[in-house]
Amino acid sequence: MRIAVLLVALTFGIGSVRAQDAAEALQAANELASIVSADAVNQISRELTASIWPNLENSLKSKIDDATLSELRADFERRLAQFGAEAMKDAPAVYAKYFTAHELRDITAFYRTPTGAKALQTMPKVMVEYLTGVRPKVQEFQQGVRTSVQEILQRHGYRN
């Protein structure tokens, strides 16, 4: 009987420790997110605008006047910033899911160092540049998969 009582006590004790750990991790994750998202959303929005807008502008420029084009760009930038801010709201819960409170505090401490601060400023540019370079490779990969699927299906007697 004493063993059963002890097991029940330990089970509830462990559950409250886990809940406390989760709450502590979420608190640490919120602190990390506030550092990461402070300027990141604006910077990513600027980088994506610089990367995406010229193509949109070129496709529309001959069809619309400058005032309309200007309004479209302002709307694009506003929506992109709003999307980024909204998307960042989910970050703390995801951080807390994969990192302990201690690990999150370590990451936060790193971002407060000069190297960490530089990483926060530079990584959005790095990611946009990287993704811009990867985009054609992804398109080639997708086309290769489509072609391969069609060839294999045809070899096995399947027709479109």
C-alpha cells in the first residue's frame, strides 16, 4: 500500500515538475522570441520586398500607372510585415517544444553577444539570398520528378 501511495505521489509530483518546466521553457522562449523578432520581421520584410517586388513591378509596370503601382507596393509591404508579425506569434511555443528553459536562456545569451547580434542582423539577408538561389534548383528538381513520374507510368502502361 505504501508503495502505491508513493507511486501516486511521485507521478503527480513529476507532472507538476513537467508543467513547471514547460511554463519556464515558454517564458524563456518568449524572451528569446522578443530578441529574435525585434527587428527580424522588418528586416526580412525589407529583404523579401527587395527580392520579390522587382519581378512584380516589371510584370505590372506597362499595364498600370505609377500611383497604382506605388499603392500596390505599399499594400504588399504592409501585408508582408503583418504576415511576419503574425507568424512570429507561434514561435515561442515551438521553441519551448524543442528546447529546455536552460537551453533557451543560453541561446538568448548568445544573441546578446556581438556575434549573436550580428547573426540576428545578417541571417535574414543570408536566408533570402540562399532561398533566392535555391528557387531555380527546386523548380528543376520538381520538373525532373514530374518527367520521371510520367516516364515510369508510361513504361508500366499508364497513360495520362
